[in-house]
Amino acid sequence: MAKLKRISPRKEPTQRRSIELRKSILEAATYVLKEDGVLGFTTNKVAERAGVNIASLYQYYPNKESLLFHLVEIEWAQTNSVIFKILEDQNKTHRERISLFIEKFYETEAEEGTLKEAIANVGLIVENTKEYLELISEADKKFERFLSGALNFKSTSDLKRTSNFILNVIFGFSESQDAKGWDYKFDAHRISEMLCKYFGID
């Protein structure tokens, strides 16, 4: 498949009316994807559902790939806001925090199955985007801060190596699962217990 020329929105709305219009488009896109599935997702259906003409939709999104990618970005932001807040909760032990962190992350991964399928269907590899790489960089830094408080490290390189290993285990496992029928709570508990026991996280 040819490389996508543009996946970022054409412009960011500033006026209230424009903000509400784009919000309606995004809500309609979520609805169409849920109701009609991956193969039934089109910009025409989204525009019809949102009650706008297709030209208005194209003011913000040049194609359905761009629209889907923005939905993914919104999911990223919402997920990060929740899971990293868990790691910062000083009222819980490090062991409790990493367990909840993994469970909540797996829960969101299971819920995003249709969206991930749609992204794959249009040939968009989000891992190659600047936005994704920036997100991963931010996630690495936040998890390293958590881990440095949970364990004693002799060097920064040891911290980075351990953090990278743990995140690869957590994220890599979720990528191998089929979201449909996934018992993510069981797997989250099993992986958190394994990691905490191995690294001595209390």
C-alpha cells in the first residue's frame, strides 16, 4: 500500500462553533465505527451521522486515515492520563500501583480492539508516526520515575534497562492478545505478580 501523504488534521479549530463541529465529527466517527464496523467505516457515513456536509468534514480531516488516527490520539491521551495517575498515587504501595497500572492498560487495550483493527485495515502503522514516538518517550520517562522510587539502582543505565524490559513485557504481551474474549484481569494479575516477584517490587 502506498505511503499515506497526510494523517494529521488539516487545522485546529479555535472558534467555539468550529470546536463543536469537530467534536460532532469525532463522536459520529466513533459511532459509525462501532455500529458499522471496520469495513463499513467511511467519511460519507461519518458526515451524515454528524449532520454536516462532506466538505465540512474535509476541512479538518483530508481522509478517513486522518480521522481514524485522531481517534487513536484521543485514546492515547485518555489512557495515559489514567494509567500514569495510578503510578503517582502515593497512598498505594509500588506493588499495588504496578498491578493496577497493568490491569487498566490491558482494559483499555481490550476496549480499543475495533479501532486498532480499523487502523490496521487502512494500512496505517502508528508506530512509525512522530506522535507515537513522542508518546512512548513520555511514557518511558514517567515509568522510570516510578521505578526509581520503587527500587534502588546503581546507575541510570540500569534504571533505563530495567524500565525498558518491564514495559516491553507489559506492552508486548497485550499486542499478542485477541481483544475479543480476552480475560485481561487474569493476565494483568499474573504478569504483575511475576514482575514484582522477580524484581522485588513491594
